[in-house]
Amino acid sequence: MILRTVLWSFASLAAMCLQANSASAYTPFDTQVVGMVDRGLVYLENADQKDYLYGTAGFAGGLGERALVAYTHFKVKHDASARVVQQGIAAARTMVGVIRSGKRNVPGISFEVYSTAVAVMLLAEVDKEKYKSELKTLQGFLYELQYPNGAFSYIGHKTGDISQTQYGVLAIWTLDHAGIPLDYKRVAACAKWLLRVQDPGGGWPYQAEDPGAGRPNMRQTDVYPAMAYAGGSSILIAGDALRLWGDASRSDMSAFPGAPKAVKLYVPDANSERRKGVTVNSEKVVSAIKASDQYLANKEYKRQAKDYYYYQLYTQERYESFKEIALGLKPDESPSWYNQGVDELIGYQDSKSGGWGVEDHDHSGSVAGTCFAILFLIRSTQRSIAAASSGTLAGGQGLPKDTTKIRREGSQIKGEPVGASVLDLLSALEDDGNEALEGKSLPENMQLATDPKELRAQLDRLERLVRGSQSYQARRVAARLLGKSDEMRVVPALIYALSDPDLSVRRYARDGLRFISRKFEGFEMPNKPTQGELRKAERAWMDWYLTVNPKHIFVDQ
């Protein structure tokens, strides 16, 4: 388990001990969760072709699973050059090539909604501008697959498939936020179909019989919790794409504890004109979700052999994340459903390989199962919503990519030679969690304040960023500036950052520790450390810091 450290007062330590017997409370940044994710990624990096079995995303001759592995890896590490990410991009582009050829019966490749949707998610996540042409091709193919009543299903089937519809609308939502013009009548048709096929008991079936417009909902067969999450998340995603509850409810999604909110977020909407006149009754959607919640509350889930357990966990995370927006709920950093899922995944992770579904033979297969488990653990949907909502600052002007020239003018960020740029940069990061900033784009001559009081305030803000920002770019910038500060007080925060999910944050933290300590060789932590090497380096840095400040208390988070 990788250590993440934090300074606690004796009072806080005592309070923690009193709560030791209470239920576990996890977040995606907790030590144990980060360690589980890292081990899962190692499994995906080393998976054999034989591990790429049938699986929820395993259509298109395994191309869909390669795209899923790449999406999962990139979502955690944000490294487009990683081997598995490059393999996934190649797989997605192969799918695009086959689609463009017009051939639908290529040996070994059978296209379905799952693989198409995962290809969309991957290419949009890595670089939505670079792959815009490919995204438009995939969008066109999704339109081919969609039924006239709005549903998605297997090619040639007569009934709509709730599971595939879920991935169809997830791809549509992704395309929407990638700025691809959409046909919102199709989105509305899908939402209305989902409302019609909801079972009167509140759940959704796997294959749904459509009673037809204007007729009462009918009893469906094969209704179970995984499909309730799938149907519920589908209608929530469609509603969000149609902006049924507006954008205001998402304005705080990129916030983090302690951050000021001086600048109002402005999220440009390239498709606003295309939505005009396309409506779905939002009250019916909310009622459907409340009925689904009631159904799920009355259904105790008991895992069985060859279950869709990991698929269901990822679907549940999606359902709960979009539900927060639709119902106007305050985001919970450590909800009970997440804690329960983490506790279960601790027990199910393979002790040797680090994968999930390896020994228990979950129906999704070990590769897709491991991807779903990781995406659940990192709250991937919540991250996607936050990224989609981070937008730009008021007036539609984003932060300049070159942060060597930055100043603040009211609610605008404008380029200018470096002056009071640290203050402007901090405010921008805290307000927007902007996705355009990178630690490597900071100027070498950027300096923190020299006045002791101002310096303390700046360091406090940077430590909050490196410990709590949802934006990995913000954490990169904070780690680099802390490392340049030459202040001994920031060492615990940098040791904490050594186990950040993002590899670049780890490197900035390591280099900062070497600079501050004047131990330029560090403690043998390479650029891409194994868990053992990382744990050893953290322990060594902690031991060194205790020689400087013996009264400091490190406590596992």
C-alpha cells in the first residue's frame, strides 16, 4: 500500500482513534484506493491476448477492449504515449477505418454499440480536436445503430437493449461535450423510449418491450439491479445532454475544499441552437429516477458466479454521479455506496496479478472487469462531468496555454509579461481548475512572494491544491511551485504528492524534495517507479524529514 501523508494535530489524531471502529470512509485519493488502482493498471499493462476474452466491451474482435484499457489507463495517468494507450488509439482508429470502408462483415470484427462508444470516449478524452474527424465518423455509425424509437440494441434485434442504450447515450453525451453537432431529436427520442419501457416497479429490463407512445407502462421481464442502474443512468445522461436541469447545477463540480469561487464559470455551448424546440418532460425524468431509487432500495444485491459485478459497479458510479446533478444534490466526497464498493473490491482484487475477475471468472472477463473496477474506484464519471463543466472563465475566454504571460482583469484572464502572475495563476487554478494549464508551462523565473505573510498564504493555497484539486493539471502546477519554494514546511505536502494518481505530479514532487533537501540524487525513485520503489522512497523521505523536524506526525490518510 502506497503511503499518502498528512499532518494531524494531536486533537485530530485522538479524534481519529475514537472513530477507528466506525465504517470505512474512502475517497479516490486515499492511500489504499490509489494502491489498488496502481496494481490494477499494472495488470492491464501486462495482460496477455488470452486475457482479452468476450467481455462487455470485447466486441469488434477485441478492439473494443483495447480501447477500454486505453481509456482507463489514460483516465488515471493522462499519458497518451503509454504503450496501452497507443494500442487503444490504434484499435479505435482501426474501427473507424472499417466503418469508413462501408464493410460490416470484416472477419473477426463485429461492430456493436459498446465498442463504438468506448472508442468515442477514448478519442475525446485523449484529444478531441486531433481526433475530431474520427469522432464524427463514429457519431455517424451510432446513428446507423440507433432504432427509430430511440433505443440501441444488437444489429438485427427487434427489442431495444438497455445495456447498449446506456453506452449509446454515454457516447452521445461525450460527443456533445467534444463540440460535435448533434441531432437532439434522437437524444429526446431515446429519453422518451426509456420512460416508456421502465417497469412499473421502478426498474428496467435487459431487453425492453416498447408499449408505444401514449400507452401505460407494461410489466417487463428480466428486471434486475444492474439494468436499473443502466436504464436510470441512460435517462439521466440523455437529460443532461438536453440540459434539462441547466448548467448552473454543475458550476461547483470542479471545486475542492477550501478553494475560493471569485470567478463565475462560463461553459460555452456550441450546440445550444440545435437544442431549441427539443424537449423532454424533466419532471417525468426525475419521477422515474425516484422510482428507480425505490426499486434499488428494496433489492438486496447478492453476487453470484459469472455475475456482471464489475460492470454493475461502474454503471452504479455513473448513475449516482449524474443523479447528483439532476436532483440538485450536494456532491458527497465519500458516499456509502462508494465505501461499500471499495470494501468489496479490496476482497476481490487478485493478490498476485492485481486484476479483478481473474479467479472469480466474472462474466465481463478479467480485462474489462479490471477496467470497470478502476473506473469505479477513481469516480471516473464524476471526473468527466467536472472536466466537461470546467469550461472557461466569464466572457468565454479561457486561460492562455502559455502561463508565462498571465494577468487577471476582473473575471478575465489575459496574457501579459510576468508580474504578479503567481497570485493570478493561483486564483485561476482555484476558480476554474482549468484544463489548459500544465506544470511544464510555468516560467523558470516565476517566484513566490518574498514577504513572509504573503508567502505563507501562497504556500497554504498551493498545499490545498496539491492535496485536494480534482484537476490533475492544477496539482501539477502546485507540485512544481511547491518544489521551487525552497521551504522546509512544504515537505510533508510533497511527500503526500509522491503517491498522486498522476505520474507527472509524482515527478514534480520528487524533484522538489531533492531540491529542498539538497539531496539531488534523492532516494533512488525512478521516473516510473514500481509500488515497492515508491513506497521505499516515501519511507526514506519521511525518515529524513523526521531528522529535521522530530515532532512531526505522519499519519496514513
